[in-house]
Amino acid sequence: MIETEGCITVPTPSLLPTDLREVFEHLPLGCFVLNNTQHILAVNDRALCLLKRARDVLLGQYLTRYLNHRHTEIFQTRIATLVNGVSDILELEFLDPTGTRIPVETRVVQIGLGADRVYLLTASDLSDRYRIEERFRAQQAALARAYRFLTLREMTRGLAHEINQPLTAILNYANGGLRKLNSGQLSPEITHSLLAHIGSQVQRAADVIRRLRSLLQQDPPGKERCDLNVLVSESLKLTQMEVRESHVRVRLSCARDLPAVEVDPLQLMQALVNLILNAVASMRRDPDRTPRLIISTRLEGTSRLEVAVHDNGPGTLEEIIAIMADSLFSTEHSSIRTGLPVTRAIVENHGGRLWATSNRCRGITLRLSLPCAEESIDVTTTDSVRSGR
């Protein structure tokens, strides 16, 4: 026995039952034996390495002394409500002597030690996993930025046309005003009308530039509460030149009063733009058929929202699945289609899912679902029809 500060008596590991000694000797996990007041009775070598402390320092101390204070109450509640002797997996943070946080995955089991009931806590170090996940997120962000510029390259001509149209209109209104001014025909009513039209065209050009700047943004603004229907509408505006040039008839069917989503609006718009361009590219392969694109939003169950992009192109489900599983920069497919893996990564990083289904008659529907930021909602649906030339 070892007498520690506070007159707490703890057994040495050699006095533990045989099965518990086996755990101590062979598990590649940090193992702590705790009494019902959460004092540490025994630890194995892996636990000492995890906390970077000597055995005689730990024995007899409260385990919560070495937890991040934000996790103390969570841990104590879990111990108090232990059901059937085994807890669920719980992620906590230990603190080493320098105050550095050590993320761990823990599980607590009730065991018998003589006449007493004690707890065996096992802890697995998650530091390496967290570092790998952080590097993966950074790589995905870099790939998403690279694909954003790739998408813009494909859209350059259309965006230039979208900006040139309002600028040309502004020039025409200004020249018309000067002609009327020189001829003495510029009345207050005509002046008001000309200025109103010029202001409208300036706003139109500014909207195009704003959308362009959002896609060029290097550092995404982070997640915020957004209206999914607004993001879908903005994404459709970014692709309207490609839609018109391909003579695609578009139907936008958005459910009303949808709950908000917690997303990075820039990244999600990038994903939506790619789904629309993918559908347009697929339908362009069959010039003999009138291309039709249906984009819809709806509440899926009670806690998720779904966006569906439906085309009537010649693409097959097998083709889309192969592209989504392909490497991000494969040369086998067009740049638009190789963006599908990036789109899937963006959706999954938001807790969502991207998948494809075959349409009943022809074409593919790409669907993405995202968790709601709110839960209860009353949904009614409205359809608006848009035509592209």
C-alpha cells in the first residue's frame, strides 16, 4: 500500500486482480484506476507518458485536476450516470505540466477491487489524429481555392459578357441624354428616367463584380447562418451566361420558409455552381434535345435540407459515380467534371452528403443534403420558371 497526501490509501499495481494487471501490461492505452471520489488509485506506464508526470505525483490525486476545466463537469456527470457499468466513448482534454492540451478518447468501466467498486478509465491519445485531420482540412481548403480559380477560368467569357452588357447600356443612356441636352429636349422627366436606368445598370454591374469577388476571395469568411434559397439563386446567377448560351430552360423550385443552414457561403456557392455547370456540360453533349434543368430545395425529414439539380443529359449514374471517386486533378475528364470530388469534400465538411440518382426517363439528378441550423419549420412550395436563350 502507498499512503498519499489527504490520507488516501491506494493499492500498487501488483495488488490489482490478475485480469486488471493484464490490462495494465498489454493495453496500448493510458489506464487509470479511480475510486468513487475519482481519486487515482493506480496508473500504467502509458498513462504516465500521456500526462508527462511521475507515478508518485499522480497517485492519490483527483483525476479532474489534470483535465481541461471545460471538461470537468462533463466527466463527473458521465461517472455519476454510468449505466450498466460501461460508459460511452467520451472525448476529453488532459493538461500536461506546461498546460498543453492533450486530446484523448476515454471510456470508463466499473470493476470490482476487493469489496469496493472502482472505475477503470482508459485513454487513447488523439493528438496525431487531430494533426492529420487539420492537415487534411488545410489541403482541402487549398484544393477548393485552386478549383475556384479553375471554375472562374471556365466562366471568364460569360462573366466578361455579364459586365459588358450593363456598361454598354450605361453608355447608351448617357449618350442619349447628351443628345437630348444638346437639342434642348432634356426635360426633368426624361432626366429622371435616364438617371434611374443608369443607376439600375450600375447596380447590375456591381452585383456581377460582387459575385466575382466572392469567388476570388482567398480566405473564406467561415460558417454563418444562411438562407439556402438565396445561395441557390446567387449560384444560378453566376452561371446564367453558360445557361443562356446552351439554350437551357431552367425551372427553380424552392420550398418557402426553410430553416437556416450553418455553412461557409463562399464554399457552398462554389459547390452549387459546380453542380449547375456539370449539368449544363452534360446536356451540351446532346444538341438535338432541348436541355432542361430543374433546381429544387426542400426540407428532408425534420432536420436536414436538400438541394437537387436535375438534368436531361446523356450522362449515366455509373459515369458520375466514377468521376466523383476519381482523383481531383485527373486529366480523363473536363475540369468542370473533375470538380465533383471537390464539391463532395465541401459538402461533407459541412456535415452533409452528396449523391447521384438516375432520372426515370433520362439524365441524372445530383443531390446534396445539409443539416439545418433550426429544427421546426412549416414548409410550402412555390415554383418559378425561368427560360434561357
